Amino acid sequence: MTTMETRTLHFDLSSFPQDAEYTLLADGKEHKVSSYKKYPEKLAEHRKQNRALALRVLAARVAELTRQTAQGARDADRRRQVGSGMRGDKRRTIRTQDDQVTDHVDHFDSTGIVLKSGGHLDADIVVTATGLQLQALGGVTLSVDGGEIKPQDRFVYKAHMLEDVPNLFWCVGYTNASWTMRADMTARATAKLLVHMKSHGYTHAYPHLDGEPMPEKPSWDIQAGYVQRSPHALPKSGTKRPWNVRQNYYADAIDYRFDRITEAMVFGRVDQKTALAG
């Protein structure tokens, strides 16, 4: 058996004939409905009730729309922070049985998590994440002629080479677009440089700043916590090309289309080549 919800319905029949009587079919039953002209004292009362009900429904819908809009803005901001789905510090995404909540953790209580927005998430088990730790070049140790090279002390050249480090290419994508967009560009630029070196008999090449003073700026211009915790983990970016790491694919695409291979580059030859170990 299906349980039907009981509701009181008010109909404004003031424009119908005064003595008319109507039949309303609901829940399989017939109900007699009379014109308000026969009951004028009920007309104002029912209109007031209907107006109050409509205002309550409207207020509830506005509140729900406001919540959804704010949630959408938070999700969009979270996506913008890193482009590829990573998240900022202290921001947690909790998946419940039928919803996903993105908020900041205020504190834990005996039944779950209290959010900074004032909400509460009931939880039997809470799995915490430690967050990302930035590490340039995967943490490998670089050296040139026996001297250690710290990537964070060097400027980045055209977003894929390091100042005064020969024959080293690395790939770091965009924070506001697909990672592969710069990866493809880096691969083409690397191949172009290697072809140039081979055609001229060069064995090594490296970018050189030539003692020119260069103001610094962050390589990644995002406010994510894992970036803010380690501002000097990545190589440095200058403020003008070719030492400027930009988050602008279109500007980079134009630069690479008209790229000058010899710009700020030092090329050389080693007469006696040493075989690679292993």
C-alpha cells in the first residue's frame, strides 16, 4: 500500500460564479469545492496563508541556490589553484554517502569533523592526508665538474633548461592549463636544439646569464599551500625572457614558433668523449 502525503490546498475561486460548486478529484476521491464568494471571510485568510507559504518556498530555494553557487565557486577556486586537481593546504574533500563537501577542517569532536563553515560531518573513520612536498627534478643530485648544483639557485631558461647546466632538459607544465601543452612544446624545443648541436658538431650546450642582474619571481603563481610552504624548492624565474617562466600558453607558443636557438646559449665541443657508465 502506498502512503499518500496529506496536504491542504487553497484555491482562489473568487472569479467563478458565486453559487457554483465544483468537484475536485484527488487521491481517488471526490471533494466538493465552493466559490469564495459564498465564504468571503475565508478569502483574505487563505490568500495570506498562500502568500506566506510561497515566501517560505522561495526563501528555501534562494538559500539552496546560494549554497550551490558558493560550493561551485569553492570547487572552481580549488581547480584553479593547480589546474590538474591538486589542492591547497588544510583544504579537505570529504566524500559522504550521497554528497561531496569541500571545506576547511576546524576541529574534530567525538562524532566527526566540525567545519569552519559551521557544518558538521559525522565520521567513524577519518583518513588524513599529509599534503605535497615540492621537489625539483625528483630530488636527484646534480653536479658539473664535481661541483654540486642546487636547482633552486639557478634561473630557468625557456622553462626547460637550467642556467649554466649543460645538456639538461626538464619538463614542468602549466598551473592553469593541461600539463601536456608545455610538455609537447618542451619536447619540440629539445629536439630542435639537439639537431642544431649535431649539425654543428657540438657536444654540449647550456644557457648563460652572462652576469646580467635579473629580478626574481616565483616560478608558480598559485596560492596552494604546498607551494607556499616551499617557495624556494623550484628553480628561479626571472622577469624577462628567456628567463621568465610564464603561465601563458599562447605567449609561449608564439615565442617557440620564432625561437632563436642561439639566444643566451653557450655551445662547446669535447674532443675526447667519455663513455657513459653502465
